[in-house]
Amino acid sequence: MLYFIKQNTIHTYPVAKGCQAAYEQEQLRDTVPYQVQECPYCMKVWPGRKND
């Protein structure tokens, strides 16, 4: 899985359904760095939802 950081928040690439972030050529990475906030839509598993 690939991730990108936008405004100190990490998101998955492509972004999850419900996430308002837009990928705009930020650096893609395959690890989650320390000291960044996690996007609740991209990084959390919501009960009752499958991977859309």
C-alpha cells in the first residue's frame, strides 16, 4: 500500500471513500512515518464497512 502526507496528515493512495484529501503529486511512500496524524478515513477500519 502506498501513502502520501498532506498538511501533516497521512493518507492512503488512492484515497479512501469519504476522504476529502486530493493527491497533488506529493511524495509517495510505503511506510508510515512517526509524528504525523492519521487520516481517520484512510487509516482506520470502520465497523460494518468493507474495503471500498
